[in-house]
Amino acid sequence: MPSKVDLLVLGLLNSGPMHGYQLHHTAKTQGIYAWLNVSQSAIYYSLRKLKNQGWVTAKAQRTGNLPERQVYSLTEKGHGQFVSLLEKNLASADKPHLRLGLGIYFMDQLPPGRAMALIKKRQAALQKWATQLQGQLAATKAGAGDPLAVETLGHALKHLELELEWLEHLVQPE
């Protein structure tokens, strides 16, 4: 089953051939890592998998005195899979993955005060992340960035803000 990383790699390659580091660098500079948890090694794993499935091809390329590297391109089959995965992603009505739900459900199993201390620690980390996203969103807007990148960053920020609001309610019940 294709993963979110596969969709990312196929989508980036849909704009043109790239080597593995270019994919990583593009995801980083486009702000994708701000809202999608993907490692550079996951990108390389996906490339190998997609190549084995015939969705991408690899061609060895050397630039100057630099070491040879593999440049990946989307195949026709890969483009079809990208469109299919993209359509499924956009139409998906899957339940959101709420890992925190289990912690909240069982938090009464911890010693008094411990759960609230952990929730406050989570709040601080999420607030830091929200501040980073706000900065990235402002920079993307100021740099006349891709409107869809602005929307995606805004979507991630809204989710964070909502969770922070809800956590505040949990910590400070009325």
C-alpha cells in the first residue's frame, strides 16, 4: 500500500526529474517538513520501492567532479498512480489519527498531577511548533510563495491552534 511519503515523492517528481537529495531539499525549502513528518531516509526508501514497482526510473548522472548520483523520473504508470493517490487523499474521509486520544482516555491511571504536567509539556512543545509555523507562513506569504503552500501551512497551523485551545480547556476547566 502506498504511503504518504510515496505520494510526496511522486508529487515532487511530477514537476520534473530529481535526485534524492533534491527531493529532500525541495520538501524542506517548500515548508513540507513543517507539517509532514518525513525523514530523508524515508524518501530514499520510497524511491527504491517506487523504482521496484515501475513508478519511477533512475538514471545515473555525474555533474563535474561530483560523485555519480541517481536522478529519478516519473514513469507514465507512476504519473497515473500519483493522480490516483492524490484523488484518494483529497476525497478521504478517514478518521483523523488522534494519538493523544488514548493518553487522555487513560490519564487517570497516572499519579495525581503527573498527567497535567505532561499535558503542559505537550502544550509548550506545540506552542513552539505553532510559533515556527507562523514564522514559516509569514515568510512564505512575504516571498510570494506558492498559494497552495500558504494554504497547507495555514491548515497545519489551524490544527495546532485548535489543539492548543482544547488543551488549555483540559488544563483550566471552567
